[in-house]
Amino acid sequence: MNPAIVVLGFTGALSLITVELPESVFEEWGVPKIFDLSHALLTWVGIGALLLGIMFGSMRPGHSADMRGHADHDDLLDKWYKGAGSLVCLGYAAWGVIAFSRGLDISLFQAVLDRDLGAISSLKGYLAPVGGVTTVTQLAGIVSAIGAHRFCRTRRVGRLWVLVLLAGVLRTLFYAERLALMEVLIPAVLVLVLESKFFTARRRLTRWLPVIGLSGLVVIFAVSEYFRSWIFYSKVTDLPFVGWVLLRFVGYYATSFNNDALFYELGSTVRHDPYYTFSFAYDFPGMSSIFGRPEVRGIEVSQWWTDQLQLYANGEFNNSGSFLVPMADLGVVGGVIFWVVVGVVVGRVYSRARSGCEVGVIAYAVLFLGLLELPRFTYWTLGRFFPAIVAMILMMGYDRAISRRPGRVSHEIPQVREPREIRKNEPAGIGGEAE
């Protein structure tokens, strides 16, 4: 669960694998290899900056601060569960009404299940995001994490929890949005692993969870690709589905590092708005109507990036990457500072979770997906994650505020203390304590 271990073991390892892959493999994905040793070293500078920030953020406060205690989490989390869950349901209901007002036909859902070519694209046209409406559905990750926490405490499966999990499955199947499923699945799994008696009593099993999780990720990827890209590629490739989907899975990560290098080479030579570093600010509802869309030489940034992919890479693999993007947007020094600051925030939330704060555990479970997505893009700065950021800040801020009230009973998980040194020639339990 340590963020530093996750960054090194996943993003760091994938970057090394990518730089060692021969150019012939990239040709299979229809892209020239751009990510070389110089880009790998610069990526590791960014990784080092992130790890440095995590180290500083994870530094735990003094003993007295640790033992201050936290708020009554069950009451607080129950309110957030119901409030955020209601907003998510209202958001999905409004999204559905708007889609049907655009002329959405139920037959399109059946066309997706029948694997008709172009069915998902047609469906996505009617289900185009609506500013302020689809935004609130992004609170689903917090609802899912709290739903898992409530299950561990009460053994009851909340209806709101089931609804957000089902919505994630439907968005993956009919909207080709795997990330929506990961946003509700990853936080719930992490909370269950950390809090349920089943996993706490089976530590040998938990050691294998990274392998199980990676296998599950491949399975989810394969199922979604079967209803999406395989409809076309099954007609043009000689590879069996299993071989093709495994190659494509590796390609999603390898081409992301490759695109990261491309973005750095192109973006560092032209003045542009730092959209891909701070996309949540540019995508905030109403911002474009006030300040206009970010541009590169008069072209909207996302369109500029799409054009560059068509020219120099493959538009089908359109992830921008992560570590080199802020360096292209802000300069190398600015990019390093950016990753240090991000690391401090991640490390601080992780430290809060380790201290026994249940709100901290919920926040870190929601934040954790961003660690897994670092090879592809910076998930935490996307507009879709902004509602979760606001919710987590409010939750943790409220928890801190009421935990300082006089007479507040601590609900923190007890810290393990080191044994006191027994005085010389004094038996334990006589004239002193032995802990």
C-alpha cells in the first residue's frame, strides 16, 4: 500500500520495460519508437521528485499529535455516503433524461451487446458529457469506498453502493469507459482488504493480491476490448483473441510512455497553455466561456494533440503520459516542483490513513487509482477527479476540526508502542510497567 512502492514497482518497472522494447514491437502498434534512454532518465527524474515528495508528506507528526484522536467517523461517513450517493444518482438520472431528449434509442444498447460495428460510437454520441451533470457522477468512487467500509462494519450491502458499482459496469460495457469501473472498484477492494476480517485473518493471501489484481485488470481489459476493438480487429488480424488482447494491453502502457516522450519533444519547443498538467482548471464548468479554450498556435490543445498523434504516432493510442508532460508545460524545473508537490499531498494522505483515521483510509483508497494510472496519464489533475478532491478536502478538514473539540473521544486505531526499558535489577510488573 506504500505509494513509493507502487510507483517504483509499477510505473518504474514499466518505464524500464518500455525503453528496452525493440522498435519492431512498436511497429506492431503502428507507432515509431520515440521513448529512448534520455526520455527514460528524464522520466526517472520525475519519479524521483514524486518519491521525494511522498517521503516528506509521509513524515508523521509528533506522538502527541498522533494520539489526539479523530472524529466520530461512522456518523460522518454515513452522512457523506448518503449525500454523495444521492448526488450521484441524481446525476445519472439527469444524464439519462438528457440522452433520451437527444433521441437516444434503446435499440442501441442491444446493438452493443450484439457487437455491431460502430454501435458504441453511436451510443456515446447521445451520451455526450454534460457539464455540471456528469460531474457529480464522479463522486461514485467515494460512495463506493464508504459503502465497502460500511459493509465491513455492519455486514450490510448498501443500495447506493450497489448502484454505483452497477453504473461503473454499464459505463464500461456501453460507453467503453473502463476507467469508470476502476474508479468504483479499486477503492472498494482496497477498503475491503484493509478492514474486512476475512483479509486481516489471511495475511498470506494479501501478499498475492497484487498478482490477483493485475490478473483481474487484464480480464476486465479483455472483456471490454471484446465488445469494442476486437469487433474490427478480428477481421484484420491472424492472432487469436488472447494473444491479440495481451499485446494490446502492453501496448496501452508502452505507447503511453512513447506519447509522453512525443509530447515533451513537441510541447517543449512551442509556447502553449498547460492544459494537460492542469486540465481540471480548464475543464471546470463555465471556464471556457469566460477565458476561452487553451490553445497551441491558435489550435485548441486537445485538437492539437490529436493532430500530432495522427502525424507522428497512432491516434488510437492517445494517452498523453504523465511525468514528462509537466516538464513540457512548465519547464524541467517547474515539472520537478510539480511532482514534488503532488508527492507531498499523496504522502500526507497516506500518513493520515496509516495513523488510523478512517476518513484518511477512504481518501487514500480513492487516491490510489491515480498511482496505478501514472504510466498512462496524471489522473489526479483530470476534471473528472476534481469533485473527489473537493469532497476529500471537506471530509478531512471537518474531521480535523471536530477532533480538536474538548471532550472528543478518540476513534483512532491504537498505535503500537515500543516496550519501555525495564530498569536494571527490577523485575517486570514490580515498581514499574512492562508493556
